[in-house]
Amino acid sequence: MKRSPQPFARRIVLAFTLMTFVVSGVLSLCLVYVIHYIEQEILQRSMDNTLNRVLSQDFWQGQAPQLDIDTRFFAAGDAQYAIPPSLARAEEGFSEALGGDTSYWVYARTIGGRRYILVRDQREFETHEQTLVYLLFAGFLLTVAGAYAVGRVSAQKVMAPISRLAEQVRQHDPLQPATPLAQDYANDEIGSLAAAFDAALQNLDAALERERLFTGDASHELRTPLMIIATSCELLQAAQLPEHERSQIERIARATHEMQELTETFLMLARNNSHDAMPKTTCDLATVAAEQRSRWQPEIAAKGLAFELVDATHEPPPGARYHALLLRTVIDNLLRNALHYTEHGWVRLALENDGFCVEDSGVGISEQSFAQGTRARGEGLGLGLSIVRRICAQQGWQITLTRLPAGGSRFQVKLR
């Protein structure tokens, strides 16, 4: 079913106004018809009574008919009251006739083989009827305008608790104890909706708390074994070892260092307060980019790919410093992702005035998949991109993914 683009409150006002418009319009038309019909019935009886009086009193007594200024009397066979040719074929009984620009009511009766006709000018009747139509139309407009005003007030009153509930849900902080929403509302449909939100928010808070505790506990517990591995690598590097074994030890040490940084990142994300707290170590973008080039260029070249660091900044923001660990983690994961999904071509890290971008000529990642946080293709589980998105959201950075026309992906991160 197609959704209406109109806000719910506006739809209430429109529905209320439209209903009033239809009902008032039909009622006004019915009133016009009924009043017109009643006036015709009254006029017909009045003309019938008038004709009876004229025939029984005035005409038969040899007197001139006593009529009002808008009424005229005609009688067949009487030269003084001769029936005009235009009324010679008038229908028996009550009817309407046209004479030039004027309309007339005609009442004809045949008594004793003789035809009698009363004619009354409609102008006064039409004036009354026109005045009635104007009044009804004005009342119709006032009714519709009043319905619109009442609809707006009613919509505001109806939508007030819903808007307040939406604002309470929007301002919900997972880090703060949840205050029950249903207690602020009556036991009606909105109260049921608030109770449903309470249940959903409680489940969400419980899930986030479990995730935070697990991430924090796991990261904390990994510190000790990682420290032992790092210390063992330092001891082995100090010993006299063959070159092949030394290269393996250095590889283990490098992986251990990356794991320590990742563990530290998980701890920061679990605390959910690294954006407010002052980081222990800050750095500028160019320094971290140079470090990442030294880190990834050998591995990218070993895969047969070209790697390029492009500095496209014209006016680097003065004094721009960022959380060293988090910025390093974002660039590191984006370069690892580019290496993983690129079999031929190149990988590029480009610095910009307000951030940086990582591009590759690989198979590319669906923009929808990245926006929805689904699993990445291939052997990876998309954990690196999930970490990147969480860091950017926590630090207030903006990350977007676009597919390049020739194939591949472009991750752009704006740091301000």
C-alpha cells in the first residue's frame, strides 16, 4: 500500500475538513431544494385561494379583481381580461412560464368550460431565493472554515501525546537507566504504544549492555596474554637468531601490536565516552597517513598491486589534531579492506582538506550492504568496517561509500 506523504496531523485536519465539506454541501443543497419545494407549494395554494376568491367574490359580483401588484388575472371570453396568446396553451394547474427576461408563475383552471388564469411575477420569489442561496453559501463557507479550525485544534490535541512519546523515545540514552514511558499516559492506545516502546527499549538496553560488557571484558582479558606475547617477542628479538626466524618473530610482534591497538579500541568503544574524554595521544592526519603507507605498502606490493599516497590538501586545517589510536584504526581497517577485495590494479589513500578517502580497483562493496551493516563478501565477516562505522559515529566523523565508475570502492571520511 502506498504511504501518504502528508504528516499524520495534517491528514486528520484534511479528513475532518473534507467530511464537513461533503456533509455541509449535501445539507445545503437539500435545504435549497426543500425550501424551493415548500415555497412552490405555498405559492400554489396561495394562487389557488386567490383565484377562488376572485371568482366567488370579485369577478361574479362585477367588481375588478382585488390583486397585488405582482399578480394579473385573465379569463377566456372576457375582452377586458382576455388571455394573451403566450398563455393560451398554459398547462392546467400550476406551472412556470417565461416572458422575455422575466419568469412567471402560472395557475390555470377551467370551470364550466371557461378558462381562468392567474399570473404572478417571479422576481420577488427569485430575490428571496437568491438571498437564501447566498446565506446558505456563506454558512457553508463558515462551516468549512470552522471545521478546519476545529480540526487543527483537535489534531494538535490528538497528536500531542504521540509527539511527546516520540520525543521521549528519540531522547532515550542507552547509558542511562530507562524511565518507564507508559506511566505518563492513560490506559488507551497511546498507553499501549508507550508500553510497547518500554519493552522494546528494555530489550535494546539489555542487548547493548551485554555487548558492552562482553566487549569490555574480552578486551580486558586479552591484555595479559598479549602483553606476555609482546614481552616474549622482545626477548626473542634480543637473542641471536637466524634471519628467517627473526623475520617471523618480527611478524608476530607486529601482529601482537595490532592486536593490542584493536583491544584498546574495543575498550574505548565499550566505554562509549571517548568522544567526550581527552585522548592520551593526538596526531595530525598526515603523520598517521605516512605511518599507514609504511605499514601497508609492502603487503600491497607483495600482492602485485600499486599503492599511492596522494596529498590533495591545499589548506590543511591549522592545529587539527585527532585521536591517534582511533584515526589509525579507521585508516588501517579501510586499507586492509581494500587489499582484501582487490586482486588487480591499485589502492590509493588520498588526503583532503576535510578528511581523507581510500579507493581501490577491486570488486567493490554494495552501498546498501555497507549502510545496512551486512556481512562483506569473501572470507571477511565485515568486522573491520563495523569498527570503522562505530568509531566514526562516536567521534562525529562522517563516512560515505560510493562505487567507482570503472569498478572498485571509494570510502570517504570527513573529519570535520
